Amino acid sequence: MKRQLTRTTFILLSIGALWIALTPAAQAGCSQTQAAGQWGFSYSGTVLTPSAAVPIASAGRFYQDSSGNVSGTETVNLGGNASDDVIKGKLTLGTNCTWVLVANVYQNGQKVRTSTINGVYSSNLTEVKAVFRSATLPDGTDLPVVITIDGSRLFTRDED
């Protein structure tokens, strides 16, 4: 009886160990390869100018490759004025699924700002939460901003 109990315990522990080993998120956290794919996002917040607080909102999509290169498009509404932007940047993955994106934003081929954004992947790499850390104009002027981002993977990793 004791031998059978030991054998059953060993089999159950082996199955449990195999389950953990085959679950990438449980063992490895996040990687650039796992995060690569098509993402959708929206953001909203406020740009603080010397004369007023101006509301801003955006919706768009981006592609992130397995090296952290990001490219995408967005429609931005700043204080009632809409524009279509192109995004090109580099995402650096940190620990615990956190990341920093430095994104150059262009309108009609002209660079209009560089945004530094801190974020985190969540829900088994299907969602993203982020906040703008800074926004800088091409002349070096820093724009004070309070902007948060929500996003989600557009397709499963197999459909990218």
C-alpha cells in the first residue's frame, strides 16, 4: 500500500512539473518574441500648456517585432483638432513584463514629437497598460502630459 501511494504521488508530482514546464508565462515571464504581433490601443488624458489644459485622445494600432521595433498609426484628437499620425519606435523589455517605448510620431512625414511611454503586458500577453512618461517636441521643448493607455492584442500569436 505504501509503495503504491509513493508511486501515485511521484506520478502526480511529475505531471505537475511537466505542466509548469510547458507553460511559458509561468516560467519565463515575457520576451520580445512572445510580445511580437499586432496590437490595438487607445489613450486619453491632458496636455498641460502654459495657457490651458488641453484634452487629448487617440486610437490606433501598432506592430511590434521580436526585436522590439514598433511601427503603427493612430488618429489623435487634441483639443478638438484631429490628425492622423505615423509611429516608429523602439520598445525595450524590462523585468516582470514591464517595458519602455521611445516613439517618434510623424504627421505628413514631419516629426511632431517623441514620446517616452512606460508600460506593462498583462493577462498572459493579451493586454497592455501604459502611461506617458514624457512628450518632447522636435525643438526640444518638453510638453507636460498626463496620458494613460489601454491596449490589447489584435490576434492570437498564431494569427499574427
